[in-house]
Amino acid sequence: MIGDHEHHHIENDEAYKGLNVNSGVEQPDSFDESSIQRFLKNKRKNQLSVEEYVAGILEGNRTILSKAVTLVESSKPEHQKIAQQIILKCLPYSGKSIRIGITGVPGVGKSTFIESTGKYITSLGHKLAVLAIDPSSERSKGSILGDKTRMEELSIDPNAYIRPSPSAGSLGGVARKTRETIILCEAAGFDVIFIETVGVGQSETVVHSMVDFFLLLMLSGAGDELQGIKRGIMEMADAITINKADGDNVDRAEMARVQYMSALQLFPPTDSGWKPKVLTCSAYKKIGIDKIWKTINDYLSHVNQNGYFQFKRSEQSKFWMYETINDQLKSNFYQNPKIKEILGNFEGQVLNEELSSFVAAKELLETYYQSQKVKE
């Protein structure tokens, strides 16, 4: 009980007329046991079990799929552990989609193309996931595809799911995470997957290693563009599409189409036995999109008949096994406490020409192997 003397406030004295201070209210205990229990229960509720994740993904629950992709992209070991269990359980439900890689020169209108083609594909009853690989995120640690506003219609389409690129680790790491995200999206029922590369660079080769069909977007004025695009990327393409073929551009686009067709004749035959096609379209005016989709389906029936489709998928799986081993070994080496301690010193000696690069590498590896033996 609070004593009576504590109820008396000197301000309430006659001398301080006009100022009235009420006595305080008794405060409850700082910690209320039931609210703590409620808080802990809610916290646990937010942390789904692997089974809950898998069940949610298989039901096509977007929120749970996005949470699972965030775990895949996380570099925290505890998140990776859960992510790998989820992927393992989703694997049997994956693989039943068409994976399409899309790349193009800057300014080609890739976002508009993805949106128009995407809307056309969902209108046919397909479910589409759009993923991106952004090599520039290595430097800026952010993603160019941060704003989904570039594809306003597609981002609100109930049959489409757009995911910006992960922006951590090496390009190999980003690519591995994208490949794992494909598995989750397929398990969630998406039967068409677009993998967009942001910018032209080394990311095309990586994308090519995880898709069934590779589409190269170009602009008319082939002469200039042919200079700007690497021959290797042209060789990877299963189809080249010249965008913005509308208005005054129609004739120029047709000329470019003929030039590209001639250029492709000079390339060696493809492993799949498919002759790459050159098409024109206007993503903005939605002209020619149906022909592109038909070409993709023609390609699929061609490679399914001659067995190349399954062969390529198996080769890709093997490739990713080795990539993952290389990734893990590299990471293990650089994360090693002993290596971290001495690496800077060796680098300094190499820069000062006190030690050759090869000797430095050999000694660092020896140190690493020794530390591994001690662990054992």
C-alpha cells in the first residue's frame, strides 16, 4: 500500500491555489508473464519449419515462396541450412517448366519485351516467374531490378511472379542462388521461367548454363549492333529477336533480320541440331509476340524429339555440381582463420617482389592443408 503521506502533494497546498496535481496511478509490474508468452509464441509462429515451407510452396503460396527465396539468398549459415533442406524436398516437384534466358543490348526495351511476352504467356493459362541476374550488383551491392515498377502490368498479374536478382557474393554465388530459386518456383507451379540478364557481360554464359532456350534481343541497325555484341553471345542464341519493329523502323528491322540471318549462316551447326531463327517484334505495340512463343514451342518439340532437351538438362546439373564444389572450396579457403591472418602479409611480399606469385600461392595452400589436418 502507498502511505497517505505519499498521496499529499505540496502543490495542492492552499498557497498554490489554481494548480491541482492528482495522485499517481499504481503501475502494474513491468513484465506481464502472459504477454511474454504471447510474444514468444508469435516469434515462433514467424519461423516456419521446413515442412511448413515446403507445404506452402507446393500450394503456390507467394508469401512463403518469397520467404524461402530470401533464405536461399541469405549468406547466414543457419539460413543456408534450412534453404538446402527446402530445396531437397522441392526437387521431386521441379523440372516441369520451360526455362528461357533473355538478354540484350542496353536500350533494347527488355522490360517492355518481358512484360508484353509475359502477359501473352499468362493469357494462355501459363504461370510465369521472372528472375534476374545482375552482375553489377557485385560492385554496388544493390540490384538494378530493385523497382518492379518497370513491369507494372506484369507485377500485379496473379499468374506472374517477379523476383529481383540476389545481390551478394560472386557472380557464381548469385547464379547458384538463381538456379536454386528456379527449383522453388517450379515446385510452386510456375511452368515458364524467364531469366533476365541485366546488361551484357559475363552473366550470359552463366544464364546459358541454366536455361533451355536462349533469346537475344537486338535493335535494327544491325551493322553497329553486330560490333557491340560478342560473337560468343550470338552463338549461344536459339533465336534473335529485333525489337521496336514498328512505325518507321519496320523496314530497317527487316533489313537487320536479313543481315543477322546471313551472319548466323557462318556459325558452326548447333549441338541441338536446331537452326537459330531471327524474328522481328514490337513489344510496345505487342506485334509479333505470338510468333516468338511459337518459335520457342517449335524448338522444344525439336529438342524433345531428338533427346537433346534431357541431355542438356543433365549436363547442366553436372556443371552445377562442380560449380558448387568450386564455390565451397574457395569460400572455405578464404574463410579459414589461419589464411585470413597471413594472406595480407603474403600479398605484400608479392607486391614488393620479395616472393613470386607461385611460391606465395604454394605456401598459402600448404598452410591451408596443414590447418585442415589439425582439424581432423
